[in-house]
Amino acid sequence: MLPLESVPNVSEGRDDVTIGALAAAFSSRGAQLLDVHSDADHHRSVFTLVGDDEALVRSLVAGIAAAQQRIDLRRHDGVHPRVGAADVVPVVPLAAGDMGRAQAAAVEVARRVGEELELPVFLYAESGAGRRPAFFRRGGPDELQRRVDAGELEPDFGPRQLDPRSGAVLVGARRPLVAFNVNLATDDVDVARAIAAAVRESSGGLPGVQALGLGLARTGRAQVSMNLLDVDGSPLHDVVARVREEARLRGVEIAGGELVGLLPGSVVAAAAAPALALDRLASDRLLELRLLD
């Protein structure tokens, strides 16, 4: 039986001591920490964990508790939308038939965070009627609290009042996705926003693509920040090519790509096949992946 994966996104991307403490907490209860990706402009770190169901639940609760203790949203100024110190905590099945396991683990994390840490928890994705994090994040913590007060939303676990320091936590089971950013050779955020609108599904772009246009103060670049929810319907290399095309239409070049977290071998194989004049390159033909069987 394959482990479950989780990719908690935490609202801290600058303080190495805090990021190290969070990494230690997320891996302190039996889960294996595979990767940490931090971004100072987003002011956000993404931790990639795997573990059996119980170990993953314990580790996620411990990491969320560390974020609650160490992060104060009232002093947070990152460009990435967020509603919590431990902002979004997805549980991801690595085998096609394991979504039920992922949902059960996600609900157990949500229950424990609500009861033990006394933070409001909202379920999303497969655990929350298909709603995406953007549904909760729009307008930030203050707007989320207003919607709760107005009776438009209700936390699935925990109190109705968002914590001033820690906000709320979004927890859900979801399918694997690829998070990828494309930096542009310009500081014009309007160009990045226009490209994001052109490629994202919600405004008529590519299926399964979510995209935002952001400005990165520290690098002086604009960025198209994306989540690919369907890497079969919209392969990563095709999405990057579309971003490049949309940028050139606006007189801008791409300055580089940035992978957030880890990349499935199938995505690499799909990108490599055209360059090798192959119709397709199955991931089971990759030596390193076969060695893991």
C-alpha cells in the first residue's frame, strides 16, 4: 500500500529559523519530509510529506500547531492570497483508488485542529463539495470572517471566530497537482495578470489550470503563478508554451520557470517525448522510477 502525501502551505517564507522549526514539526510524528520550498515574495513555504495514514495525521497536526505558535498573520505581507498561518493543508492519494483514505485522513486532521488547536477549519476539494481554496481566500481573513458572521459560511470544525494571529485552516483531500511559476522579464504586473487570465480555465483558458499574476518586489519581476489540476488534459510543457506565446504577444519574454514542490515522473516523461521524437514516453520506461518498484 502506497503512503499518502500532504503538501501543507504555510504563511512564512523568509525566516529560516521558523521554516526549520516548521519542517521539524511536520516530520516529528512519523511522516517523512521530502521537500521544502520557500519563497520570500510569496512569504510562503510548501512542505512535501509522505506517510501512512496515522503518522501523516499526527505530523500535520504537529506542524499546524507550530505554525499557530510561530506565525502572526497581522504582520504578514506576502503577495500570495491566504487566510491562515497554516493556510491550506491538502491530503493527496498517490494511488488511484486511495481517495477514500485521503478523505478520511483529511477529516481527521480537520477534526483535531478544530478541537485541539481551537482554530476554525474549512473543508475543501473532495472533502468540501469541490470548493477550491480561492473560494475561501477571496478578500482575505477579514472577508472570510464577514461571510461567517453573515451566515454565508460555517466552519466544518472549530470556532466560528478566526484567530487574529493564525486565521483559519483549509483542509481537504485532492488529486495530485503541479504547482509551477513562470517569471517574466518585466515588472509589469498588469502583463502577468493578462497572461494569467488568458491561460486559466475560469476565464476561458486551458482546462484544469489556475493562474494568478503577481509582482515580486525582491526580484523586480512579474510572475504567472499556476496550479495545474489536470496534467493529462493540460500537460505542463504545453501550459508553459502557452504562457510564452501570450507573453510574446505582449512584447515580453520569459525569464525562467520555478517548480514548487515535487514533480511526478509522468509529467517529465510527457515533456521529454516530443524532444525525443516519440509519440509518448511512459513513466515506466524511466530507470529511476523502475528502481522504486
